[in-house]
Amino acid sequence: MKILDLGCGNKKHEIRGAKIVGVDVNPKSAGDVVHDLNKIPWPFEDNEFDEVICQDILEHLEDIPAVMTEIYRVSKKGGKIRIRTPHYSSHYAYNDPTHVHFFGYQAFDGFCRDGKFRMVETRLLFPRIWRMLGLSAIINHYPRRWEQLVAFIIRAENMYIELEVAKK
């Protein structure tokens, strides 16, 4: 199994039995490849990766549709795309001046409409207090209504999105 860890920073993911290729713009990072992910195409072959991890990176990139097209290109058929990004209601979203995008619950649905990706899961991630009170489970059952009415009162921290590559 070959996994691409986008924006790996100082700590690449470790998954037993998998070859992890870390990419980061910082030459002092743990990345195997030093590359600015805003510069497309990326230095990888078509259909090279079984999985792509995008943990805390997409909010830093300029052209999300182009990035998703590039993720599609380098992923194998049936490949998993695992994304973690701050929700737009999160204090994390606004406290980092390098963030150029904020995402809502349905932000990645559009990438599934053209048939390139299939949505596997979207989940809102909350601070411990909201999980302990059971609000996290209730909100994840009614995420669109929560965004409409109380997202800036009961704030999420992050979102987890999992997509599957739907190549023919």
C-alpha cells in the first residue's frame, strides 16, 4: 500500500505495512518530497497512490478544485482520500493567518457530483465538552440544521471527510 501524506510537516503519518510518501513545502520538514502543493502538476505519476491523507493542509492551499483534480490524478481507482480541516465555525479556522479557505459541512459534496469521487463519510469533530454532553452525536445527525442555526454558538473544531476515487 502506497500513501501520499500531503503537507506532512514535521511528522509524517505512520501506518504499519504502508509506504508513506510525505510532501511539504518546507525543506526542514519530515517530507520525502519538497514541493509547493499550489504548483500543479505535482511530481508524481498518474494512479500512483492507494490513499491520500490531507490533514490540516487544504485550508492553506489556493485552488481547491485544482488540488482535488490533482488528488484524483495521482490516486488509484478505489483509492481513499482522508481529509481533516477546520470547520468554518472553529476558532482554528480564523487564528492562523496562513489559512486561505474555510469549509462547511457540504463543501466536498460538489466534488462527488461529476463522478470522480464518492462520499464515504463526513463528520464534524467537536471539543471534548460537547462530546461528553452528547451534543456531538446529535449535531452529526442534523449537521445542516446545526450550521444554519447554532454553528457559531456550539462550535465545531474540525471536519473529517473520507472520499473514494471512482475511476473507471
